[in-house]
Amino acid sequence: MAVPARASGLARLTGALLALFLCLLPAAYAAETFDKQPLAIITKDGKSHAFTVELAVTPRQREQGLMNRRDMAADHGMLFAFGETRQVFMWMKNTYLPLDMLFLAKDGKVRAIKENAEPLSESIIDSQGPIDYVLELNGGTVKRLGIHAGSRVQSDLIESQRKAK
């Protein structure tokens, strides 16, 4: 059966729009890219522990975080910067790795810690007060290195934002 010319034109337009949408769809859902920088955690006993962290500084980067990752090197992590001091609520939705979360003040001092956050959980993880940064590390890192509230995190990002305020 022949398709009327009008329907055929509409069908071609619909097909073209669908093709355009499908071409743009991957870009809309493409994984965010993250800059990296070195970071050190100084524990109360004076020991320094070196890491390489990805920086989550934009809303989209903070939203994505470590979601959908299946592994992360032992000496890596992600540093979330919020651009202001405020209470923060995190979750582990679509995050497959157990994580230790360090809630940091403007000067990089550890204020609170959530150890071994449960993968894929939608339970809210509260910073327990106003903070400026969250540092996510592989679960078990806090215990292994003896990191406690009062330990200090040093990074170029924290230092540059501290000076800018």
C-alpha cells in the first residue's frame, strides 16, 4: 500500500528528528571528566599519606561523583568542593564501591567521617554540620591509615579556595 505524500513527509521528518535525538543522546549522558591533583592526609601522629584525587567542583561533577565505577586504585579518591560552607547530604546510589567519606572544613581539617558507606544505598549520609569539602576514599582506608577527626587534608584546591575567601 502506498503512503500518502503528506504522511510520507511527516514520517521522514519524524525519522530525521529521531536520528538527531539518538545522535545527541550519548552526549547528554556522557560521563563527566574530572581534573586530578595530588593530595596529602596528615594524621595526628604526623604521618603523611599521599593520594591522587579527582576534583568534583561543578554541579554535574558532584552529581556524578564515583557512580558506576567498579574499582579505584588504593591511593586514589575524589574531592568534592561545594564553594561554600554548608551542611552536606551524600548517598551511594549507583556507587558500587564501599567508600570512606571525610567531611572537611575550609582549612582541610577533618570534621566527621563515615566509614565503609554501603554500596548502592540510598540512605542519606549527613556531614553532621557545616563543611566545605568531602573526600571519598576506598572503604577501609580510614581505619588502615589511622585517620580521625582532627587529621588534616592538604591540596592545591583547598589552599587556593582558602586564600580566595
